[in-house]
Amino acid sequence: MFTGSYVCNINEPFIPSFYVIEHGNNAEPSPPTSTTSKRRRNDEEDDIMYHSSFDPEDGTQSSPPPAFSSSSAPGYIHQASSTPAMSYLLQQFATEDVDSPIIVSRSLSLRNPFSGDEEDVLPSVGIHDFQFQGSFAGVTLDETFTNYHRGCLARRVPITQIQDVLCRSGIMLLSGSSTQAFKKSFRDQDVKLIRTAFEKQYWSSPASTFISDRSEIQSWINIIDDEGESAAEKLEAAGSSRQNKKLWLYLLNALYRYQKSSKSKSSESTMMAKYAVPLLEVFLNNAAENVILDTPNTIPMAIRHRKKIRQEGQGKRPDVRLSLVDDEGHLDIEVGFGEIKSAKHSWDGPAVSKDIVRLGLLLKDVIDTSEDLYGVTTAIPLGIMVVGSEVAFFMMAKCGNLYLMEKMTTVSVPVDIGSLSALASDFRKWKQLELSVAQGYAPLRLAIESGQVGVGSEQVDVTKTRFPTTTTPELNKYAH
């Protein structure tokens, strides 16, 4: 077995810059046995290893099993388990020390050894007696969500059943294809009532200038559609109003960089750098408010705070993040995260499902961090999921001691000049997004500027105030 440790180089405030895996003297990690496992190891270059003892029989955290005896010779297993799942793990790991933690290897097979079949399935983690309390739009969720939560913990859950996976961490995803367990737990009319009230409360209407702004955008799109090769010159000559200048610059840049039409599917890195991020920056970057959208090169503050309050869980670096910074550009807190997948992935496949789950856990972490560091419980963080040329926006709000998550809207991301016209039809949604996100982080901005503080991280006992984010090392085994 090999062991891991943090080795940090602080290149910016409070952010560890890289993670190093150290190997034991008498054990080496098993080399990848196929091109698939090689690809998986490279794809998960940024995932944190999980330093926890893991029981493959029921998926719970535990002390090291009897097979790892202190009387064993260094680097060898004292005895073997007869169960298939334990035998699988014993083939993957050796140990020098009884106190060495079991670490999930990057080179594990894509097949879940705990599931007993070929599905991507999270193991059961037993029953928990935590009591949820919350109501929204007059609908009381105390008993119904508590029972739903216990059922999701007690059974194996496929990763594609996003509602049931998020439920394990106290998150109620309102939208999407409802699972059978969700349908049995909640009445359709109650869910519709909550969704309607959620969207009304957290999804803002466009500003009074919307009609004139949309007319200006449409005039630019008409130039692009009609002027052919001279469109860039015509658009540059048309100029822009102050409030829409960022979008005007985006369109000019697209005319010079994008192909007239594109039939090929862009890679994930191209989709992120060339298409998705530049458009997201137009509506989410706000220099006046010190709000920055970037592609992080470190593990987010929200995840590091989760570790400080003695919770475990996934630690993958997201593709993009939205942050509040101070006047010197130092991070105050994150208020949103995004994941990007190429068009080869489907919305209902395991890779996208895994990313939506990760977004849900990250948004929960943002709310928890906001409460612990700044005493704010009303922040509404943003989740961004891009799949090919389509992007969905999620928002989350705390409701008692559980969390409501909703997909607010979907829009198109232009990937060639021919698809730029989608900006005119989607302009209302983009402006709603812009205003809703600003409304969501406003309580945090006010608390930071006034010097308001919460209880910190050392005094937080999450077992009494909230259900902890469920440990999810198994998420690392699913294909990107």
C-alpha cells in the first residue's frame, strides 16, 4: 500500500498549490493495465486521494480491517478476506504499517468493485438518525425528506440517479428526471409549488433597459448574418453602448476567431478556453463588484473549509469558479463553480451526472463556508454545467438544515459564427442570470464589507447543525 501526504506551496493566500503522492518503501502502486486505465489516471491528475479507511462491504468509514495486522512483515498482507470486494482491494494495496490509511488508487478499474455489476453505483452507507427540518412555500419537508434521505443512504445508488446521490448530503434537487424513490417520497404538486416559489424568489426579472439592450444586440446579429466577410468591419463601425460593450467585444472577437460553421466536436479544453469561458465572462465578471470568473489551479476554499470542519468528500478542482475578491485581488470567498464537458458526453450519462453531483456538493460547501466564516445563511451560489454547446445554470438555497437545488435555465454557447444568433434569442436568460447571481452574492458582499464574521471553522460541530457532506471517493472511478 502507498501513503499520501500534502506538500503545499503557497502561491496565493490560503490556497495549497499542489498535492504530492509519496510511496511506501516496500510497495508500489499497480501500473495501469490498459489504455483505459492510463487515460483515467491522466484525467484525474487533479483529484485528491482519500485518506480514510474504507469498508468495501457496506461503504462506511471504519478502522483498518483485521487483514492489516501489525504482526505482518512490512509491505505484505497478513491474511486475505474471502469476499470479492476485499480481495480486489488486497490486490491493489500492500501496507507497511497498521496505521497507514487505505487510499483509493487512481488506477482502479472503471468497474465499481462494490457494486457487483457493471453499473456505476455508489455503495450503501448505512442508516443515519439525523433529523431534517425545513419548509418552503408552505410545504413542510421534515419527515418526508428525512425518510427519503435514510432510504438513499441504506441502498446502493447509481451515479446517474442524481437526485438520490445528492440526497445523501442533505440536498434536494427539484428539477430533472425524478427517480422512483423521489417520486414515492414527494407529491408532484408539492414539488411544483416549491419549484415555482424558488424560481420566483431567486430568478430575477431583467432590468428596465432590457428592451433597448436586446434591440442593440439584435442589430449586431443582423450585421453578422447579412454582411458576410465584412461583418467584423461593419460591427466595429457600429460601436456599442456602455452597458453592452463586453458583449460587443465578445462578438468582434468571435468573428475573427470562430469558423463560419463547425461540424466537428470540440475537445473539453477547447470548449472551455475558446467558447464557454469567454461568453461566461461577459455576464459574470464584474470588476466594479470585485467578482471574478476564472479557471482555478488550486483546490477551492469551499473544499478546504469542509476539511477543516472535519468532513470528508470529493476534492476535484472544478473547471471554473466565480469568486468575490478584495481590492488587491485576494480571494474572499467563492460564490459559484462550473464543470465543462465536450459534446461527446450526454446529459444523462455517468460523466455529466458525476459533475452535476460535484457541483451540488460544492454549492453546499459554499453555503456552509458562508455561514461559518461570515455568518451568512442566505447566500445563493451558482452552478454551471456545460455539455457541448449547451449550458445549464443551477442555484442552491438553504432551507432549514437541508438544501434546495434547482436548474434555473439552459442557454446555448456559440461554437461558430453561424450560431452567434442564439445570443439574441437567449439574451433575456443571460440578463436574468447576471442579475440573479448578483442578488445571490449580495448578502456575502455586505457581510464582508461590514466586517461581519461567523463562528469560524474550529468551533463548528456539523453533526448537530447540519448533515455533513457525504464522503464520495467512489466518484473518482467514473469516466470523464
